[in-house]
Amino acid sequence: MDFINAIVSLLQDPMAAIQGWIASGPLVAYGFIFLIVFVETGVVFMPFLPGDSLLFAAGFFAHNSELEIFALLAIVWAAAIVGDQCNFMIGHFLGKRIIESGKIKALTPERIAQSEGFMEKWGGLSIFLGRFFPFIRTFVPFLAGMGGMKWHHFFGFNVLGGITWSTLFTMLGYWFGDIPVVQEHFELLVVGIILVSVVPTIVGVARAWLKNRHAERVLAEEDLSSEAAREDVDGGK
């Protein structure tokens, strides 16, 4: 329940949420940061967690509080790498059963198609690049495991992507943490990060949906043409 409350408070007011964790002690803050990054990357039904903005906020507070930047980096590296590895194993052993069950609503056909298209385009590099797109970063390791990608091939891109993604957003928060404008408009900046991160995903889902709609229309027109042709043949008899 504490973890669920932590997620809700983070989504509502990231600054107040992290300040509350830090007030309970740095170890508590490190623990919640690890769990949220791990769950977003490692549990396929939790892709909506704000990983990018959390890392930025954590870096911001490492500059302005008791959080220590090197300890924080070690925490987020571990969470990102272990999370993706866990997601890969879930996909490998349970992927097909999970999708066939239809119980994970986040795994919509559009999102699956978008993630699969992303993987087909970029191959193994998609494990690295997918880190920078919400939803895709949760689904790609799952689908890679389900699709039979070799573990050692996945692991290298996982480590490289996990370290690059988590370091980038954490250090952006750390470097900009002493700028007065950032301090005064922290919440707006976090919302901006979320929007910038989510927009490519929304565009990708919309494109996949439109592509499916077009394919359905083409099939419907072909069915009508076939039916009309059959009627003409029957009428000629």
C-alpha cells in the first residue's frame, strides 16, 4: 500500500512526493526511486509510471538535498538494467500466455504493433533506443523475450541503454538544479518532460490505429467486390 501511495503522490506532485521520501531518510528515497524505475521497466502492466520525470526530479534533489549523486546513479543504473532483464524473462517464459489472456489492458493491439514495428526497424538497437520512449521501453524487452532474442544479445543493449537513459535524465536534473528558473517552475518542467516523452508514443499509436483502419477498409472493399462478382456470375447463369 505504501508503494501505491508513493506512485499516486508522485503523479500528483513530484516535488512534494520526493521531498517526503527524503524527509523519511535518504535510504527511503533511494528505495522508492529504485522500485519505481524497476517496476516501470520490469513489469509489463505498469508502463504508465513517470520514469523520465522521476529521474530528472531525483537528480534535481541530489543537487539540493541529502541525496548523493553517485549513490543515486548506482541505484538507477541497477533498477533500469535489472528491470529490463526481468521484463525480458517474463516475456520469454510467459509472454504468449499473458497476451492470449487479454488481462493486461496496457497491451493493446496498437501498442504491440507499434513496439513490434519499432523492433523490426531497428533490430537489436531497439533495446537501446526504446529506453527513451514511454510504453515502448516497457514493451520492447517483453516482446524481445517472447520473440526468442538471445539473452546475451539482449543483455549488452540492455546495459548500454539502461545506463545511458538513467544517467542522461538524472544528470539533467542535477545540472539544472541550481538554476533559479528551474527551481521556481519545477512542476511545469516535469510536466513538460512527461509531455515531450509521451508525444512520440501517442503519434506512433495513432499511426498504427490509422494503418489498421486503412487495412480494414481495403479488406472490406475487396469483400464487397468479390461478393458483387459472385452475384454477377450467378445472375449470368
